[in-house]
Amino acid sequence: YQRRVHGGSSCGIAAPLPPARASMAAYDGSTGSGGGPFGAMPVPLGEGDVDPTMEAFTQWLAELKARSNSGLAQLLTEMGVLRDGITWNSTDLTEYKRHSISAQQQMQSQLTDLRSKLTTSYGEITALVKQKSATDKELISEVNALQQQLSLRSAELEALKKTYSATHQKMQNSLIQIQGQLQSTSSDILSSRTQVQKVREQVDYKLGELEQTMTRLRGMLETTGREGQTHALLIQEDIANLHQALTTLSADFFDHKRVSQQTQNKLAGQVAMLEESQKKGQFDPRPEPS
């Protein structure tokens, strides 16, 4: 009995007993002392004594009530939380329904607008398709015209190529002739320069002889003095003749120099023109206009 009261439960609370066994617990179950199947008669308890079974049963009932109250309070709390959640969810559901109705109405209006726009777009697409067909026909006709023009231009280009080849060959031949003429002209210029140099040397030599003669005559005049009017007149005449000859020779020399300079300038201009035409023939070979 003590083992059942104190050790029957893991939490230290006595397990409940059936009423029949609780009532028979006060009797002694041994057959040796009472002599009968029920044993000795129960001994009545005093007024101050407490039955341990009742005490354990009372304690168990108190703990069960406390646990029931605690579970009931927790259940009420959870029910309050559930009630609040249901209320909040109901509010959200109402708001969601209202928002859904508004969104549905808005979507219906947008769908109607889209249908009208789609109808308009179909009409515009049809018009654009017709316009595109007309434009494609016009483009095809223009492309065909351009292809014909391209064929004509290609034929003209081939003819121009042939003409250019012939003209280029002629210009090359002309350039070869001009180079030959330039070489001959260069040789003529060199010979003219040589002749001019020789003439200049001769003139310088003659002028030197004349100056020497003048110096010698002046010395003779200074050394001999004034031997006579006749000799002086003769000498003056000779001097005049020499001066005239010198003047004539100087005039001839300057004329020859001028002519040589003009010839040299002409030759230099011809050489520059030939060189320029040669450069044009090398770097910009274009057919001459007919």
C-alpha cells in the first residue's frame, strides 16, 4: 500500500484507487488472525486520525484541479489568440475581397480598352499591310530600273576602261618621246653653256689685251710726252678708234650675252614644262579631252 501511494507515479502523486479496494484497504487481508475470508473486523479510527488514502486522494484531486485550471487557462488563452487571428483574418479576407472586386473591375475595364485598341490595331495593321504591298511593288520596279541603269553604266565603264588603256599607251609612247627630246635638249643646253663660257672667256681675254694695250699706250704717252701735235692727234685718233672698237665689241658682247641669256631662259622653261608634263604623265595619267 505504501509502495502504491508513494511510488506508483513518477511525479510523486498517488494513483487513484477503485472505490471497492479503497473501502477494503482498512481491513487486514490475512486469514490467520480473523479466521474468516474477510479477516478481522476493522478497527475504528479516532476523530483526530486522517486516512492516508483519503489524504493522498485529496492531494491528487487538488493537483488534478490545479492542472485542469492551468490547462483551462492556457486553452482560453489559445482560444483568445485563435479568436483574434480569426478576426484579423476575417478583416484581411474582407479587405482582400474588396481589393479583388476592385482589381477585377479594373481588369475588366482594361480588358475592354484592350479589345477596342486591338480592334483599332487590326485595322491599322491591315492598312499597313496594304501600304507595304504597294511600297514593295514600287521598290521592285525601282530596283529593276536601277539594275538596268547598272548594266548600262557597267557597259560604259568597260568602254571607258578600253579608252583609258589606249590613251595610257599613247601617253606612255609620248612620254618616251618627250624623254628623248629632253635628253637631246639637255645635251643642247650643255653645249650652249659651253659655247657661252668659251665666248665669255674670249671676251675677257680680249678685254684684258685691250686694257693692257691701253695701259701700254698710256705709259708710252707718259714717257714720250708731247712730241708733237701730229703724234698726239694720231694717238687720239687711235685711242678714239680703239675706244669705238671697244664700245662696239662691248655692245656685241652684251648683245650676245642677252641672246644667250634669252636662249638659256627659253631652254630652262621648256625643260620645266617637259619635267612637269612628265610628272603629270607618271602620277596622274588621265586621258586628254577630245
